[in-house]
Amino acid sequence: MEKINKSKKQFLEKVTQLKQQLVSIKDGKNYKRLFDQSHDKNENLISKKSGFEKNLLDQQVPYQSLFERTNDAVFFIDMDGYIINVNQQGADMLGYSREELICQHNNLIVHPDEQSQSEEAKRRLLAGENLPVYPRLSRKKDGSEITVEINTALIRDANGKPLFIQSVVRDISQRVQAEESLRESEIYFRTLFEYAGDAIFIEDENDRIVDVNLQACRLLGYTKEELLQLTVADLQAPEYRGALGSIIRHELNNNGDKPFEKVDLRKDGTRIPVEVTTVKLKNGYRGQVMSIVRDISDRKHAEMQRQALEDKFTKAFHTSPDSININRLTDGMYIDVNQGFYELTGYSPEDVAGKTSKDINIWVDPNDRERLVKGLRENGKVSNLEAKFRFKDGSIRTGLMSASIIEVNGETCILSVSRDITDRIEAQKEIQEHQQRIKTIFSSLNDAILVHPLIDDGFAPFIEVNDMACKRYGYSRDEFLLLTILDIINPTKAVKQFSLNIREELIKERQVTYEMVHINKNGQAFPVEVNSNLVEQFGQMVILSVVRDTSERKRAEEEIKRNTEELARLYRASSVLLPTAVPNLNILAQSIVDSVHSDFEHANCSLILIEPGENHLRRVAAVGEYTPIVWQGGLYLGGVGLVPKAIAEKRIINEPDVLSNPAYKPNWPDARSEMVVPLIIENHVIGVIDVQSNNPNAFSKDDERIMALFAERAAMAVQNARLFGDAKRRLERLTALRQIDQAITGNMDLSLTLNIVVNQIMQQLVVDAVSILLYKPDLQQLHFITGDGFRANTLKNTKLGLGEGYAGKAALERRLIHVTNIENFDSKVEVSNPFIEEGFVEYFGIPLISKAKVIGVLEIFNRSLLSRDGEWLGFLDTLAGQAAIAIDNIELFSKLQQTNVELVHAYDTTIEGWAKALELRDMETKDHSNRVLELTLIMAQEFGFNEQEQMHIRRGALLHDIGKIGVPDEILQKPAQLTQNEWAVMKLHPLAAYQLLSPIQYLRPAIDIPYCHHERWDGSGYPRGLKGQAIPLAARIFAVVDVWDALSSDRPYRKAWPQEKILDYIMEQSGKQFDPEVVSLFLKIINKD
């Protein structure tokens, strides 16, 4: 063995030397020399290797036999990864010879992706690890890959030095392929199992569920985990449990797979009908059963529907108005007939029972019955057989019969449905006569009528034309029936496409009317109007077109068109005058001038209106290049200019050369011609449309006429917009007054009410700032109370004496003060700097007067001159009056409220005086009322009494013993115990309290305590013996507090009790004398204190 190891060592050293020489090759010059040297050395190495093998064989013949004869491949690999020996099985496995593999690096046969793992395996072997068998990809000579299983061991010499690595390799490709196939098969069948359309359950011998698929979960509404906790019986409806198990076991024992039906329960308790097929599993599934469960809800529903249809058929059979009869095919005997048969034929059930159609002689012509029987035998059915029938009364009627072969209780029968069509045949005769009349009309119409079939592609020849068509187009009827629609229209591609489009629209809409040009036989074109209809004729869809020659109409239309061209501009312009939901004068005016400017093609246009009661004319809208200039100018009634002249003369002024007219007032340097059109309503001019051009003679007589027509409508539109604006403004002002009235009547907050007044003034009068000054009579001053619209707070600190400033002057002189230019106003009134800083230009000061007294001043400020009229000033006066009313009403209410508070205080003081008087008379209850009052109110608050109710409880507590006024002093002040008679008098004091207080409206809500505080919970109290909840809660509360205070005080006949004794007594009386709930709250409060 030592010799073998030595030889092996020498062999490995030579291999290593050879490998290093091969690696050292760096240039081509020494390649041949080095190759020759390495070849010689390789030969020597191989020779030595053979000696090594021989030596190994000589000494280890048994091992060599195993090496050669084992079924596994065996590789010896040196520590550098080179193969030093391999058995024949290894060479055959990889497709090499042994000689080809020896001296090759191990990477030759290792897959590139796994070569690093070989190094890792060697490292672990050198570290002393025993590697387990592991799989790896190996590469054969032909480049193909195989999967191998490797058992690797490190061979060492006697000294423990590593010699080589022994690898036993087994080809497991087929096994891996089989495992992969098995795995794929398993996945396939598992997928079939999981995603099967039916629910599948696997159950053990104890009927417990061991596996289910997804459909089972979906079908029953459980999760898989929930189903695996159940048995099959748990899922069945109660009526199927028990008996069903024996049926299933019987089927399984007989190897049956017959499906059966049952009802299962879903998780939510709903029932579901299912069909189950059960199969016993084999091959390792001992005792397990597979149940395939199919939801048959739809089938059951279909069965129910089928039954319902049968029921409907039966019902239809008996209720149909048509005659229905069932006859045996062999002899024609009636099996069943419906009511319709009896009503149609006049026969009774007795007449046809056991009879045939021949017996009752119902067929007028026997051939009709033969045709029926023949058709049934050949085709199994007959449809719409027209025959004559004889009814019971002898009358003969024409019927339409349909029949088919059916099975009834195993017998072949005829089901016949008949309908009397005698009347229909008569109607058809009338229709035919009507059609003949229509045909006559068709031929005599003055319009051409063309009829051609509708085909899928293109146009078919005409199948019918009337005489007028032949006359109009110049063709004979026979010639016409050889033509298509394309032969009588313009042959251009565009026209043909138009015809195709019309055809498609006709198919969609069934009727279409259009205009085009047709051509007659001589090639002459003429305009036509075509009305085409898609109709059915004898089962075929045809296009029937009525063609009217519109040549005369077209000539008339051209003439009308020429006559209306001038009006077209008017219509376009008039569209802006159409009424809108909310007419707006400014928008309307701008639309009018824009329309004139655009549609009449004039350079510049303005709308100028007369303001009622004013001399100044207001330019409302303008358009054109002269706009910036004309806005700066002013026009006046009776003044210079063509506009005032047109207004005065109430006529259109069309000046072709303005520079030559002395009445012209220049306002645009480039003006050369001008037309002024007055807007007249009921002979009253309300304004003008002024049109100017930089061209002379720009406006013709036609322009005058069109503008006159336009101005009539424009005048009405402007007047309507004005009236609407006035109505809208008045409505808004009425709404504002209503809101102010609501604020005055529904709110007593002066500041809030006046803020509403200020806001409405600013909105309705469209001003920049408003303030209200309140007059203080004691100081003889006006003080700012509210306002809005100021940039700074300076004016909000206003305090003016009478006669000081504009406001003081308005208050002193009791008249409106109006200033139109504050800064330059020539007045002895000093203008304060804040007025100037705010930029105010116009001012109104209106004294607020109520009941002949000045109570304040309303001030209006604006930073530009206001556009106002008499209506504006009137509304300002109205708003000032509303402000005065608001101030007066709220001040009056405040005074009334203060008086009411003082009166209530006086009443309460009187009550307290009564309580003091009682205490002075009854010395033993001194300060008793005040003591019980506080604790009573605490408890009342805990019980949820509101403040108003607590006020009445307070008064009741103070007056609880008011009835003792009627008790004589000798009883009330007696130092000893009272006698029975004296107690009887004493017990009358609650009744006396009631009689004393009930007439007083103010104290009636406080009567519960004086009248009822001596009642007892158990009903043994006085004066009325009330019990439980019948006793007012306030009295129940006070009863406990009254006893607590009474027992806590010294009396002539006893000393005050200790607190513990009192509490014990109160708890003892809970449910007897006192309300238990009140006692519980009382104890909580006492213990808390």
C-alpha cells in the first residue's frame, strides 16, 4: 500500500508540473518547443499512470473489480481538479472514452453554472466535512446536459495528507424526469381538483371531510378550514341525515356510482339542491370516499319552469279564444276540446264525447281532412290550412287551421288550432277593392311615382311607374322598367354617392324627403323633390318614391329669395332682441349696437336714451373706432346736433354729408355721413340709434327702411328691459324693506338691526358708505352707532353737537342736507379732514324723526356723483323712516324690559317680606325659609329643573308655610305638644295656602310646595292624601329638606336631633313618607358636603 501511495504521489506531482508548463505558455515562438516537451512529458505521465494502475491492481484486486464493475460512474480527481482516473461506466455515461477524460479538468464535465460549487465542495472536504449525496448538472461530450447524483469522499495517505477526491456519480436524469412528470401530473390533477366546476369532497371512513376544492367553498359559503372541521352530515338538510348514509354505503359496497339528489345547507342557512356522485378511492386512500357535488338549482328551477309552462299550456288550452281540439290520429276520435271549440262550433261536451269529426260531420269538404292527414303524415305538422267547416246550427264558415302530431298517454294524436277567418276573408275582399281604387289614383296622380326593390348592393330596376312618370321623363313604361334610379340622375360620382347616402338613410329612417336634379330621356335636367318610403309589398321591401317637378317652385323661390335678401340682415340683427329670462338694459343695448355694427357693416354705432325727467341724453352703449371719443361728449334735448333733431322731429335723419349740415355737432373728426333712427313707443321717442361712417353717402334708402323696421323691434325690447329693470329694482327694494321689517319685529338687538338697515341701503341705493348717528338727549350729542364702507375708523368716532357738521345741521334743522362737492362746497359748515381723506364727493344727511322727536341722523357718502332720480330719493326717505322706527321700537322695548325686571324684583321682595313676617310670627321657624331654600334649589337643579322652574320652586319654598297665616296664635305659638283638635286646625294650613295663592296668576306656578309638601309617599299625608308620583316632584324634594331642617333645629317641646339620627330617620322613612329617589339624592348631597 505504501508503494501504491508513493507511485500515486509521483504521478500527481508530474501532472501538476505538466499543468504549470501548459499555463506558462505566453508567446507563439516557444509554442512548438514547449508543446513537444509537454507531449513527451505527457507520454511519460501516462506511462507512469499505467504503472500506477498496474501497481494498484496488483495490490488491490478486489477494489479494482468493484471500480470496474459497479453500475455507477467513479471519478478520481486530484486536488487541482484534474481527472486522474475514471471507470468505463463514467466514460460511457458522458459519451467519452476513458482516455479522453483522464488528465482533463473536472470543469469539462461540470455545468458552467455549478463549477463554483465544485470548489466549495473541495473546500468543505479539506475542512474535514462529510458531504451528503447531492444532485448536480453534468455536461456530456455532445453538449447535452444530464442530472447526476454525486457521493464525494477525500482520499488521504497514511499520514493524513490529501491524495485525491473520489466521486461516485449516478445518472438520475430519468428519475428526475419521472419525478418532474409526476409533479406536473400532480399539479395538473390538483388543478383539475381545485378548479373543477363541481364541488369535490374527500371524506374518511368516519364521514369527516379531509379535503375540498374551491368550488365546494364557493358553493356552501365556508372557508376550506371551516369545512375540514365538519362531517358530511353537518352539511345536509335535517331530513337527509341518517337515512342517506345507508344509501351511500350500499352504493359504495356494490361499486356503484349512481348519482343521487339531496339538499345541503349553506353556511348562512339557505338550502341548495345538489346532485351527488360518490366514488370509493383506492391505492393508498384506504377507506376514503370522493363525493362530486353539483349545484342543480338551475335544473330544479328549469323543472319548475317546465311545470309552470305545462300549467300555462293547460290554462292557455282551456282559455284560448281559438278552437283547440285533440283527436286520435288512427280514427279521428275527440280526446279533448277547449271552450273555444264549443263557442265556435256550437257543440256541447256531450255532442263530441266519444265522437269523431266524421260523426259530427264537421268537415264540409272531406278532401280538406285528407289534406290535413297527409300533411301530418309527411311533415308532422300543417300550418295555415284553409278549410270550410259545418257548425251545429248548420252554418258554414271558413277556418284557418294549424295542426301537429303530439303524444298523449302513449297514443299518437293530432293537436288542432282553428280560427274563424270568414270575416277576415270578407275584409280582404274589401282591401283588394280598396287597392284597386288606389291603383287608379296611382295612375292619375300629377306627381311621378317610381317603385323599385331594395337590394343589398346597388339599385335594382324599376318594377312599377305611373303614367305621369312616363310623361315627365319621356320614356314608355317598358323602357322605364329597364332603368334604375342611377339612369335618371346626374351621372357624376358625387351625385351617385348622394343617392347611396339617401338609400342608407332610408333604410334607417323608413322615410326620407330630399331635393335633387333628375334628367329626362332627352338629357334635360329639372329640379325635383323626392319623398321616398320603404314599404313591404308581397313580402319584399321596395322603395316607393313620389317625385314632384319643382321647376316652377324653384323659380318662385328665387324671386322670393331676391325679395328677402334685404330682410335677411334685419332677421339676423333682430335675433339679439329675442326676450331672455332676465332682460338687462345694458347688455341689450350693447347687443343692439354690436348687431348694427356687424350685420349692417357700418363703422360706428351708439344707442342713446332719454332719461325721464332729465334734459341730459344718456349714451348707453357704443361700438366702433369712435367709441373713446363719443363717450366724452354730451347731448341734450333741444340742443345742437342731429340726434336732438331726430328726437324732436320723430323721424329718421340720413345725412350724406355731415360737414355741410349746420345742425351737425362734431364729436368724431373722421365723420362724413350719419344716420339717426329714433326709437318710438306709442308716438313717444325713448331714444335713438346713431350710426356714423367715415364715408360720404354711406346709407341708402334701403338702409333707412331696414333700420326703421329694426328700430321698431329694438324700441319694444329696450322699453321692456327698462320696465323689467324698474320692476326688478322695486321688487328688490320691497324685499329690502321686508327684511328690515322682519329685523325690527323679530330682533331687539339695536346694533344688529341697524347693521341690516345699513347693508340694505348700500345694496339698494348703490352708495359707497353709510353711517347712522344716534342722538343722546342727556348729552345733546349725536354719537356714531354703526356704519359700513369707510376706509378708516376716524368717522366711526364721530360725536357732534346739534348744529355741528352736516349731520348736526340736519338734526337741528330737521331737514335733508345734500352736498354734491364736499371739498369745494360753499358753506359755513366746516368739512373735517376725514371726509377729504376718504375721498367723498357727495353727501346726504337725513334726520331720523319718530313721534316728532329727532332720534338720530342717517348719512350717505359717495366717492363719485350719484345717478339718482325722484324714486331714488323717495326710497332713501323710506329707509330713513325704517331706521327711525327701528331705533324707537328697540329703545321702547329696552325701557319696557327694564320696567318688567324691576316689577319682578318687587314681587320677589314682597314674597321674601311675607316669609319674614311668618318667621316673626312663628319664632320656632326663624330663618327656616332661607335654610331650606338653598338646599331645595340644589336638589331641583340635580333633578333637571330649568331656570324658570327653579324660580317658581324658590318662591314656593319661601311661601311653603304661608297657610299658617290662618292658624291662631295660641296654636301656632303653643310651647307644648298640640292636641288632636289643634292638629286638625294645623293641618288645614296647606289648604289655606292653596286658597290664598291660587287666585294670584303670578304665584300659581309656585303652589306645588305650599300645597303638597305635607303629602306622604305612601299616601298617608295631608291635605289630599296623594301617593307616590301623584305628588309633585318639587313638593317631594322640599318635604325631605323641610324635615331635615326641622329636626336640626331646637323646638320648645324637644331639642335638635344629631345629624346621624336625622339621616337614619330619613332613610327609615324612604318609601313611606319620602320618595326613595329623592332620599338617595339628598343623602349623596349631604354626605358630599
